[in-house]
Amino acid sequence: MTLFIEQDFRRYSDTPGNILSYIKLAILSAGFRAILLYRIGTWLKKKRVRFIPVILERLIHHLCHCWISFSAEIGPGFLIAHVGGLIIGGQTRIGRNCDVRQNVTFGGNFNKVDQDGRTQPWIGDSVSFGAGAVVIGPIRIGSNSIIGANTVITSDVPDNVIVFGVPGKIIKERWSDDSERKL
């Protein structure tokens, strides 16, 4: 847990992480506060503490204006740039170093289930989501992809692409040097 929190902290701040800087950031940044409470709550849930995670989940909702299920799996280095309206449903998996903005939704899609029994999206590493993006259903988003603002994704997205629109369509490929190529 502490390794995940440390990597989350590094996404928010360039200063060295001591306990006071963690507390200061948790007070000043609703995004860091939300992910910190999520990390503590999931750790307590794994330790079979029952009541406190429920309270922490509600605190995230009321203090940070977002909803993050403790059943979701979020990798280290998660950055919430703007917390308002963020929803991360249970069974959602998010990889390392992903970032989201306001009003992003990860959830199910009218009880659609894949062959593995999943109902929620799986997100690769280093994926960025623009404001208002909606990712629903048992789909996979490839690593190093960018999902544009107000894009609705209901089908799989490969690695290293930029997706935009309703429904989401690949508009460019990304290369390892962060350059882009039109399709």
C-alpha cells in the first residue's frame, strides 16, 4: 500500500515525500485525497475490517465529489486531475500511471458480460482520459492511449492510439517517442 501511495504522491508533487507533505497535499488536493482514502480503504478491506471502509467510501463521495468503488483495482501512480463527477465502478481495473479528469465514468453497460464474466472495463497502463469520457462495458483499453474529452467507448481500444468521438473512433496512432501519426 505505501508503495502505491508514494507513486500516487509523485504524480501530484515534485517535492520529496515526508509525512507533512503528504498531509498538506491531502488537504489541498481533492484528487490526491480521494486516491489516498481509496488506498487506505482497500487495504482495510483486504484486512477484513468491515465498517471503516464503508465510511471511507462515503467520505470520498462527500469530501472529494467523486465515487470510487473499493471493489475496483487501481494501479499505482493514479492521477485525478479534476475530481468532480468521477465514477469508478466495482470490478473496474485501471493500470499504472493513468490519469482522469472531471466527469469521467467507468462502469457497466446494461448487464453486458464477456466470456470471463466481467461487466466492467479494464484499462492498460499510462492511459489518459479527457473530461467527460465514458468507458462502459466489459471492454479493454490498451496501454499508452489517449481518450478524448466527451468520448464514449463501448468496444475494445488497442495500445498506442488516440480515440475521440461518440462512439469513440481511433483518429491517430501514438509512437514510442510520443509523436503521432494520422490514420
